[in-house]
Amino acid sequence: MKFLAITISLFCCFITGCKRDNSYEQPLLVPKQVTKGVNLIGWFNDGANPAVYETRFTQEVLAQIKAEGFTYIRIPVGRTVLFQEAYPAELNSTNAAYLDSAIKMAIDAGLAVMLDGIHADNFFERRIVTEAGFENKIINYWEAVVKRYKKYSSNDLFFELYNEPFVRNDSTVWVPDNWWAKTQEKIVAAIRKITTDHYLVLTGNRSFIKGLKAAPPVKGKNIIYNFHFYDPYLFTHQGSITSGWDHIEFAANVPYPSSPELVAPLINVTNDPQLKGFLTTYGNQRINKDSVDKWLSEAFDWSRANNVQLICNEFGTVKHAPPNDSRIRYFYDVRTILEKYKIGWGIWEFDLQFGIKNNNSGSTGLLHPELKEALGL
């Protein structure tokens, strides 16, 4: 009888385990409005000509984005666009009015908006950590942002507190990986005095999966945690001068999946020893869909263990350098795995270096049919 009970128990565990592995039931799922998105950059970024605030994306383009099947857009806002350091509790009123118009235009097109309120840089983050009083200015800024834009429904507007917070340690400063968590908690507490209805999109150090694990998540109503995914980096950033990797800008035609056989021709034609090393390692790693699944499962396991909602609002590849079939396969693999784990996603980005927009003048579609199919739209 004991043996039978154990056998039945093991059988039930097996059945349950199979069901869980196939369904990946997650206690909390992100709202359907932010399940399939695209980043619209070059609109309210630092350094953008104010003239583009009105012209960069039109009502027609936003309607086309909606018609393609996307549910939301993410608008990165540069640190100088709204933030006024001398008067942090007051937004730049001229630019705020332009952003107002952009948000309304997107909502009118049927798209939700994820407002990436501070898309900054290492120097800005360093000041939060090292400069007395600067953290309070950021808190004041967010209070001002939420007071102005909370008029939009919580179904339509989502506040993302920071993009990829990261302080580079050097001989002058050292900060732990959980430095951002403390500031983030203070901002959340301040915002919750203004609105409890709107979703707040939070993140960990650098917005990496590893960064999620650096500190316990903020708990509470309407909290979503976010991460970015660009692995394998040699593939996604090949030919990019903004990669941060020396010599990766000289890479091109790097395939996905990887194998020693596939990268051998690239190794043979380059005289750059560092790039040869990158390619050799990449080939030997044999990165494929299973590799992507393993990486993304870490984020899912973290979200399930902590009972928090999860989104990946940046993934993508450069447009010009990878083989097209590899790029299509990569988009398909990442998208399907994210959806398997019930993680909302957002493409980086619409029409620039990493763009997904179809620039073929002979086609009327916003996306190339192969790419649209890969994204499940």
C-alpha cells in the first residue's frame, strides 16, 4: 500500500510537472495593453531637435503601428527634455505640452503608452549616488511628472521610472549592484501619494536579468518589473558603434544560431585578432533557441518566486549587419520564448539602427511579412 501510494504520488507529480512545464502558469500577468510593444526613439531623446517633437511620428504612423498588431509604444524621454535641475518640481512646460500631445495621439490611435521618464547616462546616475540632494531632485521630478500625466487612464499610460540604471565603478566611486533599488523605493513611495491606480514599471541594475536578483522587489499594487534582453551580444550589436565592445563595430554577417562551422569563414577574412577571438568564442558556444530559453527562464523563475509581473520592453538586433534569415529567426525565437513564459515584450526599435520598419518602397506594409510573422502579429 505504501509502495502504491508512492507510485501514485510520483505519477501525479509527473503529470503536474508536465502540465506546469508546458503551460508556465504565472500568478500575475501584465495587462494585455503592454504585451506587444515597440520603442519610438529619436522623438523625445536628449539631443533631439525640438522641431521633431511635433513631426517625428504622426497620427497616421501610430494608427499603422496599431493596425500591425502592436498594443503599446514606449517613449524614452531624455534627462534634459522635462527635467529642470534648478526647479526639479517644475517640468519644462513647453516640452511637457509636446509630450502631452504625443501621448494623446497614441492613445487616440488605440495604443497604450509606456513613458520611460528618464533615459539618461552613467554621469547622471553617478550624481544620484554621489551628490548630496540630487536624489531628492529626481524624486521631485517624478512627482511633477505623475501630477501632470496621471490624468490619462491607468489603462492607457504606464510610468517607467528609469532606463538601465548603472553606475560604472572606478577608482573614484564604488557602488553595489543594488544601489538603484533604494532610490527606486523612495520614488515609488512618493508616487503612491499621488496615484495608486497607475502601473509603475520598475527595474534592477542595468535592467539586466542579473540586476533583478540584486535586491528584493518592491511589493504592492500595480507594479511591473522590467528587463532588457540583447543576448548574444555579438550577434545583436554587430556593426554597431554604440555597442560598448571594442572591435564589435567591425563585425558583419554574424549568424544565429552559432557554430564553429558557421563562423569559420568570418574568422578567416578578418585581420582583427580581438574580433577573431569574439567570433571563435561565439561559434564554440553553439548558441541557439535552447540557449535563449535558458537565459529567459531565469527571469521567469525570478518573477514566479517573487510573485511579480514581468515585461521585457527592449529586445532586438541591429538592422544592417546580420544575415536577414538569422535576424528573422532570432526575433521569432525570443518572441515565442517570452510568450511561452507569459512575459510582455517590446521591440527596440522602430525605424533607426535597430529598426523593424520596412523601408522597401515597393511594399505598402509597415513590417516585412517575414518579420511580422516572426513577431506573431
